[in-house]
Amino acid sequence: MNDQAEMLRRLIKKTNGETSDNPVIDDPVVNKKARVIAVTSGKGGVGKTSIAVNLAIRLSMRGLKVVILDFDFGLANVDVLFGTIPRYTLLDVIRGEKDILEVLADGPANIKFLSGGSGVEELVKLDRKQIRNILANISILDKLFDVVIIDTAAGLSRNVMNFVLAADQVLLVTTPEPTAITDAYALVKMVSRRDLKKQIDIIVNKAETLREAESVANKLCLVSDKFLSLKLSKLGYILYDDNVTKSVKLQKPFILYNSKCSAAKGIAEIADRMFLGTNEKIVQGAKGFMSKLLSFFSV
Ligand SMILES: Nc1ncnc2c1ncn2[C@@H]1O[C@H](COP(=O)(O)OP(=O)(O)OP(=O)(O)O)[C@@H](O)[C@H]1O
Ligand SMILES: [Mg+2]
């Protein structure tokens, strides 16, 4: 494993163009990076996939180029919400059989998506050639997209934690259920041990009222600040809405099923708020994300 770590350091340096007189280093096109956003939760079933998919569509409708990476290694669920089964997964890229452009599937509203499949587990044990190949492929996402949304599995597993720590921004989803709140807090606690500066934005889903949602978010922010010294931001709220369950049955994202429903309004507000004040923040992009992820796996 140490071997992988050393290899990575050298490769990252190389692929980052860290040579003394590289003329392309200041080129804005060459340096373009996508914002990598991980959607996660402590407890399962709180609405991560619904939020990832609908937010992606909303951002795309606002003119951003968006790709979803379905890195929920147990059950791939993004494709279920779209009603399409992708032909390829990340594994095909890792094996060198396809390049990234060939494995991106078309979603609604111009978004693209890629299923991690069992490729996510393979990331732990790549050889030098595979690391070079995956970094080269992933860095293409920086050029093609503005936003990379990663739908993760729920929970406090090492894998999920690595995705969270490697992302530029984390959307932490909870519901007002006490178990969901305590599991969300447990996740923040784990992050706080590794990175007190991580940008974590709270989304409260399936609330009965906005007041209830706000109170859940306030509680989480308060305890995280007080006991963990990690400042969370409140990103937005989505109410419990029957349109969500109905749209899932039809395999149609709810903002396309009923753009005026309350859940769609919640998503629209979240999308509006998401990029406020973030322009000046440095993003490490898709390649930075993958480099970081691989280096976590190798320690
Ligand atoms: N705002 C909402 N109102 C009503 N139902 C909702 C809402 N958000 C999500 N749901 C429902 O909750 C269920 C779980 O949603 P989803 O699959 O998005 O959660 P998840 O966090 O991705 O789950 P998992 O942890 O299994 O990946 C789905 O049946 C979905 O229709
Ligand atoms: Mg899911």
C-alpha cells in the first residue's frame, strides 16, 4: 500500500504540471476545475439520491454542466430514478477497456451520470498504470463539467468518510427523525477528527413544516459548533411531499414530474443558495478529488 502512496505522490506532481517552466499552468481553460459535491447522510433512506438527482437537474436548467457519480457501492440507485440502466461503469475505465467519455450515460435535462459499480471497491488496489489512467480520465471531467455531484452510501464506513473528506463541499442530508439527526451528528464528529475546516451544508428533508426543519438544522449547527468546533451551514429544507414518492414510482425526477410542488421549490432554493459566496473559494476539482481519495486508500 505504501508503494501506492509513493507512486501517487509522484504521479500527482507530474500530472499537476509541477515543473518549473510550464507555459500552460496559467491558462484558465487548462486550469478549469469542476466543483465536487458529495451528498451524504448518517442514516439511510433520508433522501440523498432524490436530492442528488433533482439538484443536478435544477443546476443544469440554470446553465451549469453537471455530472452525477453514483458511488453508492451496494445499490446503484441513480439509474433507478432515471429509469435507465447504464451499460458501463467506472470498472470499465479502471480496467482500461473504456475511456470516461464512453461510460458517461445520458440523464434528463442534459445531465450525465456514471455508475461506480464495483469499480469503487477496485480503487483501493490500483497499480501504477491504472492510477495514471484513472487520473487522466477523471481530469477530463474538470474540463467538461462545472459540477460533479457524488451520491454516496449512508453511514460512517471508511469508504463513505473518504468520499466526504475528499470532496470540495459536502451536503449532509437528515430528516427530523431523532435517529437520523444523531447519525448525522456522528458523521460530523468523524469528519471533525480529520478536518475542522470541511465545508458541510445541512439539508433537512421530509420535514412536516419549515419551522421543524429549521429547528433541526439549528440544533445540528449548535452542537457541532459547541462540542466539535466545526461550523456547519444551513443550506435548505425540503418538506415531506407525496409528489416525491409518486414520481419515484414513475421513475421520473420530481422536479420534472411537478415543477411547482413543494419539494421542487425546496430544491430550487437550495440550488440558488449553493453557489452564493463560493466563487472565491478554491476548488480542487475532480482530479484533485480522485488524487485525494486514492491517497486516503493507500494509508
Ligand atoms: N421530501 C420527500 N417527501 C416524501 N418522500 C421522500 C422525500 N424525499 C425522499 N423521499 C422518499 O424516501 C425514500 C428514500 O429516498 P432516497 O432513496 O432518495 O434516500 P437515500 O438517502 O438515497 O437512501 P439510501 O441510503 O438507501 O441510498 C424514497 O422512497 C423517496 O421517495
Ligand atoms: Mg441513495
